[in-house]
Amino acid sequence: MIKHLRSAGDLDAATATLILDTAAEMAALSGREVKKLPALRGRTVVNLFYEDSTRTRISFEAAAKRLSADVINFSAKGSSVSKGESLKDTALTLQAMGADAVVIRHSASGAPHRLSNWVDGSVVNAGDGTHEHPTQALLDAYTMRSRLGRLDGLKVAVVGDVLHSRVARSNVLLLSTLGAEVTLVGPPTLIPLDVVAALSKTTKVSYDLDSVLPDSDVVMMLRVQTERMQDSFFPSAREYSRRYGLDVTRMRKLPEHAIVMHPGPMNRGMEIAPEVADSPRSTIVEQVANGVSVRMAVLYLLLGGK
Amino acid sequence: MAYLIKGVSILGAEPTDLYISDGVISAPVEGAEVIDATGLVALPGLVDVHTHLREPGREDAETVETGSRAAALGGYTAVCAMANTSPVADTAGVVEQVWRLGREAGLVDVQPIGAVTVGLAGKQMAELGAMATSAANVRIFSDDGFCVADPKLMRRALEYVKAFDGVIAQHAEEPRLTEGAQMHEGEVSTRLGLTGWPAVAEEAIIARDVLLAEHVGSRLHVCHVSTAGSVEVLRQAKARGIRVTAEVTPHHLLLTDELAAGYDPVFKVNPPLRTRTDVEALRQALLDGVIDVVATDHAPHAVQDKECEWAHARPGMLGLETALPIVLSVFGPRWDLIADRMSIAPARIAGLEGHGGDLTQAGTPANLTLVDPAAQRIVDPAELASRSRNTPYAGMTLPGRIVATFLRGEATVLDGKAVK
């Protein structure tokens, strides 16, 4: 097993599949009356969150607690971080407290890589800047596999602000490793340079959502921040929505079996219409539930639970 | 003090005896101290047109004295100190302070560079004439670290310095294209999720500036050229007869953006490390003379400014003590080329008389360095004379050892150690 999960690129197909299979076992547990496993009793998991993220932090916290780990939540707000303590000094503090795993969310790309130089424990990337969010990709893959029965050969459209999206990067890497075919869709300004060479040779790029939908098994809508239009990435929220938003009319172009995903938080009416988000095709709530199982699997395997 | 440098090979020629007395290359004299230079090559003392000495302001990262020592150990006899100190070297007072500190250290000639604009802010021209006529005798002006982005201001600066044969050294970076930029824009920046610094941001400014220099009939120097596209712009400009010179750093001749993969900010520099294609183009340009000189862009940084997240780290790398070994490793022992690109041409661009002279002529000021090309060295940051440790070459084995350096006939380095 790998020691850290800093990038979805750290995972080969066998390891990724092991995590997904383990997550399925963990999910079965959540149907039981007593949801707790003793697997990580006596181990310490630190949630080190430099960015606000209720959803991801709670998900990791629930995962660690269901495995009986001791959980320490360390958020930048109200801690010594706001007094200007460096990441390195914080890392040394956590090291001294004997953290077995540090789950880090940070606004700077690569912060988990830096952290892993300074602590002995496992580092789990819970989202770093515009780089990656590997556990999100794992829970997305888990969701696709449980809804559609497979990942190999699946056609996945990832739509929106790929340039600034850590979810997109991790998804392209992981899905390609697991044999799915990813098409990145968005305005050219939001598709990063050399993305195919950078992430996966099997990835495709399209600027036309309507032409991609009829041949997609999965369409994953990324959050688009309206502030981006101030920086000339697109002219207005309405134009973005007209060209790249998923509304009911567009959803009808999808094949019967196709699902609609969103990592959240959603901008209803911007990249996704409320009717689509709440439709039976939508897996958005499922994704959240699956997040806990997948993160349990990641912590369990990284900390040598097997 | 007189020296007899015995059996030295001047620029790779047959071994000969070289006498130094009264600060110059001389005829044989009695009583000279003998230095056995068997196997050593003599080069004119290296000249760096782009050094950051950090004093005044960041003496925790480097001082004029520690930077001078690093320079002498690297084979340099003159360095041009960039203006982005605190306070900025934008007045006669500050450039004279740096010049005086250099004299006091006495290890290399420290030639201050003056800022083009007040506070490097790019708004108002600094008193360039006052700096030119000060004791520091400034001839190169640069806002390095920042681009003189305003085209009108750049045009005026190019024109204005003609009155005292000055030159503007441009840090070519269109600031609107590099907002938030962290590394070269391309495959690697996309993979790492770091904001890209596109090559065109450099190329567009160089293209604009060579045309401005042509229009007003002025001399332009381009700092740290880093892209293949910039090389093409310069090649065309030179073919048109425009008076432009350019420098390349050792790190841009050797390292690529792939090194950012581990997010270690020791590899963060501005302009950023580029691709293998750019590295190859820069090497060829230096061979062809499209790029005139190797300049270190020696940029010391305190530990805390590098031991942090990539995005929070300051850009810059140490260079003085490794420049010649890097150039040797890239081009091999092509001594005439090395002497021209690292001593003769930079001395000419900076207007430093007495540097880059002909070591075979009696009367030439004795500014020279002796190199053992057969020796190899593993770069150990702890052993560097610089006050900072941010070398990107840690652990690398590099050819060439600087055995001795002489400044106007006085040894500044002997047996690989600084004399003071």
C-alpha cells in the first residue's frame, strides 16, 4: 500500500480498485445498527483545514470516528495559523503530538507534498489549491461504479472550470487509470494548456457540450465561480449558463441510463438547473454518502488496516 | 605582492609562466610567490551583470561582503548588484552605499545597478543622471524583479540614458499576463495546478523593447532570457542591426520545469524554469552569440522564504559559486567561449574597464581566475559562502574547481579558499 494520498496519480489500477472494494465493505457496515469498527483504535487522525470546507471535513471526521480513531480537528481559523505560524511549524507540532495521519485542505497547490516532508505519518490530500482532490475522485468513481456497474469503457464528460478545478484533475487521472474515457468540456479559456499531455493521453477536449451529451454515460458538472467573469474567462453568468449549463433540455440529450454528478457546492441556475440537480439521474446526495465510505477505506488502508 | 603562476594554461593554450606584479600582468620579476598551476586554466576574472546582494535591507539573506566572497570563490572579479534592495537603489545615496560596501569587502568589484523608476514602482523615472555621476558611476539601470511595463516610460528611459552612455536592462515580463504566476505555463503547470507564467509574456515585451530601442537609437539589455521564442525575437533584432544584448542564467541552461513536480520552492525562480526545447534553444543562442552573456541572477533567500508552500515562496536561486561549473558541464572546456560569455562580453556591456582583459598582454590589469577542469565537486549547500542555502544543485556532481582568483593582482581566493 502507498503511504500518502497526495494525488490520484499515486494510485495504480489495483490500488484504486482495492480502495473502491474496501469502500463497498465499509458501506455495508453503515447499514448496521452499530456503525463503528475498532480498526484504528488508538490511532490519531488530524484534520488540518486551512480552507473552510464543512462537507469534506465532516466526511473525513465521520470516516475516522467510525474506524474508532482519535480525531483532532485543526482549522486555520482561531488557531496559531492566524498568528502567522508557518506550515512547517504546524507540521512539527502535529508530528510532536504523534499524528498517524494528517488530512490536509489548503489553498496552495502542493501543500500536501510539502507537509509529507515534515511529518512521519500519512498525508491525505483533502483538496489543495487548484491541484487535486483525490478522495473526491475516488468517491465519484465509487458512485459511477455502483450506479452503472463498471468503470472500464465508461464515457465521462467533465464540464466547466477545469482550469481551476482540483476535482477535475483528480478525476481525469483516476478515471483514466481505471479505463474510463474522459472528455473535458468548457469554454477554451477554462481548459488548461496541454491538458491531454499533462494528465492522460486518452482524454479528449470539447468546447461543445451539446455534441458530447448524447454519447456520455456520466456528466459531471463542476462548480463555476461567478467571479471568474471579472477576469475575462467568460462574459457573463448568463452566457456561461446558456453555453455550458446543464438544464432540462440538455439533460434530455443524454442516453437513458446516464447519470448526472456534481461535487458540490452547487450554483443552482448557473452550471446546473435545479430540476436537473433534483432529478432521478442526479447522484449528488449519493456522492456525499459514498464520501464517508471511501474515506474510511482510504484511512483504513493507508494506516495499515490490512 | 608579485606572483609567478607556473605552468598555467591561458584559455587552454600550451602551459606557460604568468607573472603578476603591481596589479598587472607583467614581465618576469624577482622574488615572486610561486603558485604551481600545473593542469590549471587561467581565465580573465568572471564578470556577472546580474547579482542580488540583498544589502541594504535583507542582510539575513546576503550581504555585500558574503555575496562578494561567494563571487570570488566562483571565479568572479566583478559583479553588478541589482537595485531591488530595501531601500531601493534609486538614488545616488543608496548606490554609493553599495559601492562603498563593495570596496570595503574588497573581494570583487561591486558595481551597483540603479533602479529605472522610483521604488521600482514603474511610475516615475528615478534620478538616473545623479546615479550616473555619483561615485558609483552607474551605467546599467534596471527595475529587475519588475518589468518596466509602461511603454512610454520605457521609451523615455531608453532615450534618457543616452546622455551618459547608460543601458536599460529589462526584466521582460508583461505583468498582466503573469498575475499570480507560479511556474512556466504548460504541461507541468497544468498537472501541478500552479498558475502558469506564459512564455509569450516575456517574448512580447522583448519584441516591443527591441522596436523601441531601434526607434530611439538606444542600447537595450535583456535580463535572463528564458524561452526559445525570445531567442528568435533577439535573433531577428540583431540581424536588423538593433543594439540589443542579452543574458541567460546557468539555471536556464540546465534545469527544466519538470523539477517543480515535488513542489520544492528551491526550484521556483523568475522567469521560471522552462522546457527542454527552451533549454536547447538557449544553449544554441549562447553559442551563436544571439545571447551575449551568462549572468547568474544570484538570488539569495532566507530559509523561511523557501521552506514553505510553493505559492508563498520567494522566487530565486543562488548562482555565483556554481555558474562556471554549470557552464563547463553544459559546453565542456571551450575556454574562448567561456571567457567571452562570462568575462569579456559582460565587462563590455557593463562598461567595466580593467575586466575581461587579455591575459597574454603585459600591462593588462591582473583580474583573473584559475580553474582546475579535472576536479569534480558535489554541491553541498552547507559549504557555500553565501549566507543563504537556496541552491538548486544540491547533491549534483559538477566539473571544475576554482583554485584561485586575483583582483588587480591581489589574491582573493587561494587553494580554493577565500583569503578573507
